[in-house]
Amino acid sequence: MLNSAPGDSLVNHRLLLAARPSAIPGPEHFTADSLPARVPGAGDVLLESLYLSIDPAMRSWMRDGTGYQQGIPIGEVMRGGGIARVLQSRADGFAAGDLVQARLGWQTHPTIAARYLQKLDLGLGTAEDWIGPLGLSAVTAYFGLRDIGGMRPNDRVLVSAAAGGVGQIAVQIARIEGCRVAGIAGGPQKCAFVRDELRAHAAIDYKAEPNLSAAIGRACPDGVDLYFDNVGGATLDAALEHLRQGARVVLCGRISQTHAEEAYGVRNLGRLAAARGRMQGFLVFNYHDRYDEARTWLAARRRDGSLQQRLHVLDGLDQAPRGLGMLFRGENTGKLVVRLATLAPTHS
Amino acid sequence: MLNSAPGDSLVNHRLLLAARPSAIPGPEHFTADSLPARVPGAGDVLLESLYLSIDPAMRSWMRDGTGYQQGIPIGEVMRGGGIARVLQSRADGFAAGDLVQARLGWQTHPTIAARYLQKLDLGLGTAEDWIGPLGLSAVTAYFGLRDIGGMRPNDRVLVSAAAGGVGQIAVQIARIEGCRVAGIAGGPQKCAFVRDELRAHAAIDYKAEPNLSAAIGRACPDGVDLYFDNVGGATLDAALEHLRQGARVVLCGRISQTHAEEAYGVRNLGRLAAARGRMQGFLVFNYHDRYDEARTWLAARRRDGSLQQRLHVLDGLDQAPRGLGMLFRGENTGKLVVRLATLAPTHS
């Protein structure tokens, strides 16, 4: 399936991990280089990266060998998933112009074995949909609420980091499924987004509330059946005070703890016990066999207009390190992505 | 169904709640009185209490209206379950000499409506079995391990308060079901009991260990699939450090926190999330419809000798307040009960 061969003249710009951060990562932890794009061998595909997803899990990959995946060696390309266009294929089933998702790494023109690529079904959504409401953040929200959270219609649902990549989808799925949803976010802009665009029933600005638990109590006067936690720490502790009987707590993320100097001590587990509640962690990768189910559901809600998305777009590979810092400082509204190229029509 | 009528001459000795404890309860929180036993009306049964069960939940009943059940009003008989013999019945289905279990209260000769009584099936076990391995503590261990904990053969199981009423049964059920079991208990005597009589694979003396987490690591070198927690607090925190992927934490009790001046802050919930683990509380009463299933299983293991029990027996109603203090100081080994009368053969 050899198409035209632009590989020889293409430059692959890359960002390499240069140092392991002790606090919030930024540009100082990366170095750039540029190499000729690797000419694809048999079974390989040369890609042009379009979007890179910026995700909290990246922080753990920057550590040395810990976490649920191996750490990235110093001097290697930063790991990260995204959406790309096929420039040249030497693999069956892929042709120039196809859109794929893959673990591209932070590079403009990766050459990757085809078995690591998934071709995007553009019948389900656009490339922007695939990085957003059909992407892994959205799929995470779907399985977290349904399978881990046991979401039921009329549940009182509380979502933290409600304006973030996973949170914005979680708020909407719960609302679409007939739940009463309150979202926690930082600052008036994000809260307006949660209330007006995501159409949560209530938004809590944790930065403006001297007593988060009291604010949750006002936003959720009947308590919480399902707490979808992207934050951990003191926010989790406050949410536990409002659990209803049989409540479920989904441990999806703990971004408040990623850079905490000392782990926060959660005092209200007695509330979980008294509520006969369940608290559970999960990894979306365990649902790999069911991604299609999630995407079919999400795409239908995207088509009928009930599911909104916001991408927070940074332009250019060199913005990726800054984006990672923004994520951990809570400076993004919506799903944070880096755009490397625009989707001009391809010559087929 | 009127039998002989001893009620007129019988004295009912009672212990009444006199003050709400701020710390560990004891004799100073109760007063005694004695009244003629109440002559049973239609539908009532006059009982002679044989055993009273001393349970951690009693502490919450002594509070003012909080907890999962209403608090006991000052001046009322202390609430508590136990085993009794029918002296006189004015209810269908009950006759003098029958053994029953009920919420007797701390009194020697209660008169109770028959609908609140359950006749003991002596085909399943003796009266001592019904206060021990067929009692609610044992049934709690059964459903906690199986339904909440999702126990599977070969699971690495860790049980705290392993020498206590619930713990001693949990250790044995897990062992009988083919798990590898480690028990945490306080002091060499309890640990010998856990190892030699309950036949746990390992016993951890938390009083002798400067670093409980390290001790758990030595006792459970491959980690923990199922942690059955009767203690909460720092013990829970230490156990979380050893969770295996997919681990389950059963929140059965939190006796370490009942009298803590300040709630302990659990720092290791990140381990639960990273292990994709589940932590869940429950009340045995939610399994009311399935008590027979548990008791049939427990009785069979009792008959074949695989399930041991130890009752820690205090004699006399006046010992009940002291027993409650012993429970919270961890001074009992086995199921703590107060014996009010011995099971002399009844004249039928």
C-alpha cells in the first residue's frame, strides 16, 4: 500500500523528557530536537500528528518506573496519545489521508507500526470529536459513571473538576441519563460553563467557598448518591459528608494530590461505612473491549445535540509542556489539547 | 397457649441508660432497677434471658439520636440482642422451654411481643452456637467476606480485630474457603489464638510492631486481595499500602475510631485508586432475607469441626457495663457475651 513518499523530505520535531519534575512540570523538563521523519518499513505507517491529548496520567509517566505504566526514560520522546493523519502507509488497511488515533508521543511526524493504530470511524464523529467526546476522557466518564458508579436515573450526582476533560463529559452523561447533577469547579468562568453549557443543576466554585462541605450541602440538599471524583484530598473528604445510603464514590482522578507535599488524610471514611457506600478506583483500559459501546452511545448524544464539548486548544508542539503545567494548575476549561496541524483536505 | 404462670412471682432485673458516655462506657453510665416481670398479654411471651451479646454498635445507640438507629433515651433499658428461654407464652407458635433470639435489652426477664422473636432451630446448633457462630457476628463475617468482599479461593485475605467476635469467624471462613489468611490482633495471647485455634496462616501483633505496614508486608508478602476491616484508622491506612490489583476492602467496623479524640486521616486512598480497588461498607441487617443461607453454611462447618468458636463469657447482668468497656479496650478474646442463666433442662 505504498503511496507517494514524502518521508524523505519531512522533519519530525520532537519533545524529549529531559528531567524528572519534583513539582508541576513545565518547559524546563523537556528538550526539543528535529530529525528526518523515519521512512516506514513494512507494516509501518508515517503519520502527521494533528492533536495531542494532555492528560493527568502523563505526570506519573514522568516518574521513574512507578505508576501503572513504566516511566519514560530520560532522553526519550514524551509519551502521549492523540489523533493523526496517515501520510504514507506500508501496512494493509491504512492509506494516506486516513485519520487514526494512537500513542503518538510528543512529535509532529511519528512512524508507528500499524498494529498500534486505530482508524477513526468518521461516521461516529469528526477528528475533534475523537479527541474530545469520543476520546478516552469521555470513555472514562462513561464507564466510571455506569459500571463503577452504578448510575441510575434520579441519582443525585456530584462531579469534581467538572469543567475538565473527564468532568465535562461526566456532568453531561449524568444529566442526559436523568440524574440531578452538581459540579465543582474553580472560578466563576468555569462555574458558568458547568451551569450554562454543560447544564448541570448546580455549580460550586470551590475557590470562592470558605467551607466546601457547606457549599456541597447547599447544592445537594438531599445528599449525594454518586460522587465522581477527579480531585481527591479535601474535596473527597467534603463530599463524603453528604453521602446518601448506598452511595457510590468513583475514584477517577486525584489531581489535588499529584503535587501535594504531603498526602491529605481523609477523615470521613466513617461516612462511607455508615452509608453502606462503595468507593472504587478503575482504569479505563480495563474496558478496552467495550470502547465501541461507549463511543456509539456518545456519538448518538453528540448527533442529537445533547452532548456538548469544549476543547481548550493550544497551538504548536512547543506549547505542550506549558499545557501540562496548566492542567495541574487548573487553568484549562474543557478538554486540554495541543493542535499540531489543521485538517486541510488531503490529496488522495 | 397459656402455660403455667410464674410471671407474678418473677423479678425482672434491668440496667437502664443513666448517662451518655463521652469516652469508653462503663458502669457509671447505667443504673439498675428491679420490677415484677410483666405478665404477658395476648401475643406476648415472657422470657428468661440466657445470653446477651456485647457488640460495638451499642456504643452508637448510647448517643443521642444519631447513628443508623435511634439513640436510647436516658432512663430506658439498654438495648441489646441475645438468647432467651420462653417461660410463659400467650402467642401461637411459642411454648415454655423454647429457645429464642431477640432484642432482649439488658434485663433478666423481658416480656416481648412474639413477632419480635425468632425461635432457635436447635437442629442447626446449641444455644451457645446461636450466640456465637450462628449469631449476627458470624453472619456479618459471612456476608461481609462473600457479598461485599467478593471472596475467591486463593485470595490473600487480611482481617483486623482477628480475635474478636466478627474477626474470629471471618478468619475461619476465609481459611475454609481456600484463602491465605493473616490476622491482626493485639498481644501474644490473641495472636496465638488466631494462629493456633483459628489456624490463620499468619498473625500480626499490632501492639508489638513499631511499623504495622512493614509487619503486614512480612505477613502478606504477595499483598492483599481482600482486607476485612473491623478497626479503621491507622490500621486501615497500613493495609491500603498492600492492596493487590482489584483488591476489595470491607468496612465492617471502625472500633479504633469510636473513641478517637480526632478522626484519623487516611492517607493511602491513592493506593485504592491505583489498585483499581473497591472499598465498601454494609450493614448485616440488609441481608436479613438470607440469614438462613449463612446459618446453614456455618452450621455445617460447625458440625464437621472446621469452624471453631470462642465465647468470652462474663457472668451476671451486672457485668454487662464492664463488658462494654472491655470490648472497646480490646480486652476480649472471642465473642464477648454476658451469661444470665445456665441452660438447665426445662420442665415441659
